Amino acid sequence: MKCTKKYRLTYTERAKKLLDSLNLEEKIHLMSGEIGLKEMMDGLKQGVENHYNHVPYPAGGIKDKKLPPMLFCDGPRGVVCSTGKSTCFPVTMLRGATFDTDLEVRIGRAIGKEVRAYNGNLFAGVCINLPYNPGWGRSQETYGEESFHLGKMGSALVRGVQDENVIACIKHFAFNSMEISRFKVSVNCDKRTEREVFLPHFKDCIDAGAGSVMSSYNLYKGTHCGHHDYLLNKVLKDEWGFDGFVMSDFIWGVKDTVEAANGGQDMEMCCTEYFGDKLVKAVRDGLVSEEKIDKSALRIIRTLLAFSQADDKEYKDSVIGCKEHTNLALEAAEKGITLLQNKDNVLPLNRNKIIRITVLGKLAKKEVIGDHGSSQVRPKYIVTPLQGISNLSPKAEVTFYNGEDLEHAKDLARQADAVIFVVGYDHDDEGEFVSESSSDAYTTTIGGDRTHSLGLHQDEIDLIKAVGPENKNSVAVLIGGNMIMITEWKDYVSSIIMAYYAGMEGGTAIAKILFGDVNPSGKLPFVLPYKENDLPLVNWDTTQQIYDYYHGYTKLEKEGVEPLLPYGFGLSYTKYEINDATFATEDEKVVAKCTITNTGDMDGTEVVQMYVGFKNSKVNRPIKLLRGFERVELKAGEKKEVSISCPEKKLCWFNPENESWELEKMNYEMYIGTSSDNKDLLQGKITLG
Amino acid sequence: MDHYIFELIEHETKYPAKVFIASIDTSSFHWHYDYELMVVLKGSLIMKSVSEPYILNAGDVVLFNSKKVHSLRRTDQDNLCLFIQLPQELFIDNSNKKQSYSFYLNSASKTMIPKVKFSVFLQTAVKIAIRSKSKEVVDVFRIKALISTLVADLIEYTQYDIRQYPDNIDTEHNSDVLLQINEFIERNIESTNITQELCKYIGMSEKTLYRFLKNSTGFTAKDLIDSTRIEKSKVMLRQTNKSISFIEQECGFNSEMTFYRTFKKETGVTPNEYRENVIEIATNSEVQGYLNFDNNEADSLLKQYL
């Protein structure tokens, strides 16, 4: 990455000089979006060519001073601009399931290239909000429930995007993991929860060099995050030394001129309502100091100058949606799709024996790439699950039925050699939420949180329970953005795969895994409990919500509740064995090593995971936390050595009394293995301090 | 089998469908590439497709899918039916040309019910039929619009399967094989172990033959053979004076008892009763199985359904 923080800071002098040549109005002009409100509203109807962000959205820029505007492109599953061009990658949650930071860097670079080809200079697709409860409608846009993992994957995307000299904007800062109430909810939590659970991954991405941050709609402890002096000034800019600029989430992210400007907001997006003239007046009235304006403008100027002058490469239009990128999308889908259950090795399906296939479930024929909110990408083509299955089984007779009439579905299942259920969610069920008043809206889908249930729709449960037993070769393919409950029906099918929203080549990837062309290697980036109420309760429609210290797998482990499937779980078509685990400390890092062998007949890839435990702690800490992971490719029979390390800093707890991070001097349990379940881990210990 | 060749067709070639009204005596199992929508305008008849037979009455509407074998037979009432045949091309989904729809539309069935009333389909069909008599230019366009509506209604409101056949199976070839089987059965109907001879002729094991027939027609070999025996015996009962026992032997039944039992089960009457009550077929009726009817009656019936 050329435009690291260090590099950007070398532009401070130049930026100051430019700043000094501007008058107050010009400086404030830099601090706002340029899209006319009406223009954006008019364009934002589904199916209209000029959809949301169909071209990069500009902000600021002063032509005669040679300062380019910020040119905003949304994400995260690809570049949102245009129709029929951009590469649509699998959603972030699937990419989280790959546990592959190298892959995420490559995806970042591909997206960065496409942003440049669209003449954009900022990619606002690094969403790293931690879902407190998996019902969050926009879960698909984030990597999973573990802060450490979010930090690693988010940082990788930042590096990739900024390698192409595009500003990576991380979002939404902070505590934004409820959709229906996102404009009105005030989140509250204790100090340790704030620092140890919900903020570290943001810091990780800042440390990785992210040049921009988007503040969120919600409130934190009673103050809008777009105005939040503590979060934006104290934590982000002072403590973490963030040198870039903050922008608000769109239109309703700034609600008060003075509070926002003083609270650390640098740029009102995507149109000028509270800044602009109102901000000029506030400065003249002495409510906001000009010094504050200078600071914000400097950040904007410096970041834009550094990035825009980093290269003068021309990116051809042909790079958008090119074969290399669509292949990458397929590769990501193949690596993230997770095998949850496979009784009697029903999968992979043998093409020589399975010649009649029945596919049930309306989602099989749908273009299931994710919600229709601000993250919607419109690629040239989308391979549906049914198309993927049909394309990859040319010798088979494939019959599709939506599954409405159970007797008919049973008939079709009996007549076939295998039955595949495609079930789960689509953009009508979950996703970015639009308010009821359409004049308030800038996307057109309903979406929202999964307020009723984290399981399948009742008709799909009935379908699986009625029809699954009719054919031993039964597979359920799950579509959705986060954890889907399987307790009620998992015993009625032999195999289950979680396909998330798998991108434009999703159907191809699903089929390749079903038929064994690809050995699945994804791991769950969230826990799958037996009961919904093993997870924290959230009131989805509220103005107040408390986030507890524990959630997801840490909550289940702390309370001694066994999950149905643990965090980090994923099967494959081969078997792996972990041996010879050793644990040590070196250079202020903890290191776990082991050997891993592919003891089966098929080449594959395993994700080796490292956890650290805190049983001896004097304070209330999780049983253990993920602190490292690595993908290891192994041919059948091959054995490799794995070494995973983690800085000691990541083992600290935040002491609220002296507001600092402390490393406890004690014995820590160390684990290395293939999921967070102790049965899949080899254990040891190390002593620190 | 002659029934897949329709001679008595009054249809316009200006719009993408064949529309005709006919009175059915018997139309033994057959199939066509087109999707065929049938509306019973008057009387009743018996329909058999993949599953059990249905009695269809006036106001019933049924869709026979492309290449799905079906047979029709009159009851003791006169009947009048409207047929609209829609070519496969109307239903092809451009994103995948190998896939074809199989719609479930049968107002006599209690399962797989569409999302709108059957009368929606009936009305569109009747409107098409009424306009098809006109020679006006505007009516050609109206009919085209109505046909598109019919196709859209099928896709939007009925339950359907989508089927894709394997690359290496030529469904045309399958249909040829089916014809060969039919012809063989007809030619060798007086034999008492047709099935074995058929297997030898066609080069399939009994199990393969069973699967093939079940998949393409829904019938077993025995069903087809019995059906052909009955058809032949009907012709002989109608057109000759031969004795029951002669006919029984000629048609390959094992015994008179078997003949009686099978015949009554299939037609509802004994061979003798059938012979006594047979309807005279006008000698200039062009296609076997279709009866003459009164055009005016047809017109006024159609209007009643609107």
C-alpha cells in the first residue's frame, strides 16, 4: 500500500498551504456532499437506470485549486455503480466464512480497480459492525460475530482497496447492528464492552491504514454517532491517531449543525443540509470555532491529495466485471460455503449414480445475491442455484418445483435419485431497512431485521419435514446473511450446506460443491445454538438497547450452554488430524504450532484456529477467544506444519478504572484446532508476566 | 396411431395457436409438442393422463403439457370441447432453453390448485375462440394479446414443475420409440404375450421398458396393451357382425370373462350393450374419434361462458 498513514502525513504541509488559500465558505464547501436531494430521491426507485449510487457521488472538490472531490462508491459486495457491469462478489459474511485474509486482499484490489474504472476514489464497503444478535438485517454486510476476526478480515479489505489508491471507508462507526431502529435507537453498554467487544476491530482497520470512517445513524449513550465527540474526537482521532476524515451516514446522519461540527463530523453526506450555509453562520455566530473547520478541511484535503496524486494510472472500462474478477467471485464462493452436516456421506453426489434430481424451494430459481439496499450490486449475469445445478449435471434430468403442494413435492422426491432443498431468506425478508414513509427512503426494499424468527419460514420447515424422509439423498442448501436455526428439521435431511448469499457465480459454486468438484472448506463465523434464546435478547423496535459484554459463542461458553454447531465449525469431504501441538511465547507474541494431516482421499483445505483462554483471570472474562487462524491447503495424505501467532496486546483486558489496557500476569490456556469446540482442539498453556 | 395427426383442424396461422372445437368420441392416448388447453363446453367426457382418470363436465378446463400422453373418451352424453394448442416456443425461457414448464391445471382435480379461479383461464380461452371466427385485422391482434395473457396466467398463477432433460437423451428419439412401441402393440394385438415380444423387438429389458413407459406416458405396458385391445374390439363391435368370442380372440384377450371384465371397466358397458347403443359415425367425418357437431350450437355455448 502506497498511501499509508505515514505517507499521507507527508502531505500535511501541502494540505496546509492549500487550506490557507481558502476562505471560510470554501472550506465548508469541502465538508458536504454534492448530490441534490431531489435528484437522489428521484433516481432511487427499483428498476430505474439511475439507481442509488449509479455513478460515484461527489463531495467537495475545488477545481481551480486542483483539489479533486471525494467520489464515493458504495459496497461491500462489489461496486454499486452502474447496471450490468460490476462484479458481484459473495457477501461479506460468506467471505468471513473463508477465514482467508489473502483472498480478501485480492477481492479488495479487484474492487479497488473497478472503483477506479468508474472514476471513483473512495470505497465505502468495509462494513465491520459486530452483530450483537444474528437477526440484524444487514448481517450479510459484515464478517461475523468475533471482533478479532472482523479486525483481520476488515483490515485485509482495507489493504486491498487502498493498494489501488482508492480510499477505504470503514463503517458504521459505531454500535450499528440493528436495522429497523437504526435511526432512533440509543445503544448503551459498559466500558469494557465498548472497548473489548465493539471497538477493537475498528481500531485494527485504522491501524491497517483506512483513510476514512463513516459515522452511524444510531445514538450511543444518548448522542448521535454522527455528532459524537467522545467516539469521533476522543477515541478515533486523538487516542487512535486517525489522520483521515469522517463522513456521516447519508442524509439522516447529521441532525444538528453545531453538535455535529463540534462533535468531530468532517463531512456531511450525501447532500448539504446542516453544514453549508448553516455551518458558515454557526462559525460567524461563534458557536463553532474556525479552528474546528480548519481541522476537518485539512483532513479532507490531505487525504484526497495523497490518494489522488499517488498514481496517474488509467483504468479501462473493461476491467469492470472482467473474467479475472468473476473467477475471483467464484473462488470466494467456493471457499466460503460451509458444510454443516453430511450423514452417511451423501455428499458429494455421484454424477454417475444421481441421474434424476429434484430441486425444491422457490429460492432455487431466484437471483439470491443479497438485499436490495445500498449494497445492491447489479452484475451482468447471476447464476441461480437451479441454473448452477442444471449446468453442472448435463447428464441428469433436473426437475424444479417450488414446493407448495407437499404431496406433489413428495412424489417428485420419490421419483428422483436425490432431492435438493434451497431454502432461507432473500431481500424481502432481511436487509437494509427502509422507513414506512417512502419520501424518507433512499432504497426501495422492505428488508429489516429478522424480528419473528431466526429459523426458516414455516412453509419451508414443513416442506423439509414432509419431504426429506422420502429420499435418503437429501440436501438442504441454506441462503441467508447470518445464522439460520436448524434444530427443528436437521434430522429430516442427510446433508446441510450454508451458502450465505454467494454472489454472481453462487449457483455455480453451490453445484460444484454438491457434486464434489470442490471440497468445501468454509467455517461458521458465528455460533449455531440449539435455541434462539441461548443468544442475547434484542428488542428490534426500540429507542434504547443495552449491549451486554457477552454474545454469540462467548455467551454460550460462559453460561455452559452447548451449541448445536460451534463457532469455527465446518465439515469437508475429507478428514484432517491435528497433532504435536506446542505453545510458546516469543517477542511479545504467543505462538501455537501443530502438524495437520489430510487423512482422507480428497485434496482439501482446513482452517486451523487458535484460541486463548482466561480461566485464571481475576476479572470477568470469556472462557476463550479466537486469537488466530490460518487456511492450510493439503493434498490427500499430505502433512504440514502450522504456526499461528498473536501479539500479547490482543490478550489484554480494558481496565475501566484507570482507562487502560492491562495484560494479566497469569497462566493462559492455549488451544489449536479446527473449531471452537474443545473436542476439536489440542490444549496447552503459557504464562505471561 | 393416427391421433397425433390432426386433419380436421380449422385454425388460423396468423396467431401462434391452433383453435378448434370438436366433439370427442374417442381419442386414444396420444401426445403433441404443443401445450393443449381443453375446455368442456357441453356434456362430459373421461380423461386419462399420467394418473387416475377424471370425469370432466361442462365448464371444466384442463391443460395437457407438451409431450404428455393423454387420452379422451366420451361418456353416454354428447360433448363439445374447445381446444387451444399453444406451441412450445411461447413458453421458452431464454435464459435456459433446455428447460420446459409442466403446468398443473385441471379443474376436476382437488390438488395442485392454481392461485386464481379456473374460470379465469376458461374465459380467456372462450374469448380466443369467439374472436377466432372473425377475419378482422384487429381480432388477430386481440387474439395474440389473449394468448400472451393465457401464457402469463399459466406461469403466474398455476403450480408447475420446470424440467430439464439430460443432454444425451433426445426427447425426439424417445417419442419415436414410443411410436414404435404403439405400432408394435397394434400389429401384434392378438398375441397373448405381447410384452415379452415387445421387449425383444425394442431391445429393452422388462424393467427398462416399465421405467421408460412410466416416465413418458405414466402408463404401464399392460395399460397400453389393454387400452389397444379395447379400442380394437370397439371398432370390431361397431363395424362388424362378428361374434363376441371371435372378437375376443382377435383382440388377444385370454378369455371371454377377461374380455367382458376389461371392457366394462374401461367403457362402463358390456360389449353387447356397446354394440347395441353405438352412435353412427357419419362417413365423411375426416378424423376417427371426432363427431360432427352444430356450429351454431357451439357459438351460443361459447357466449354463455363469458
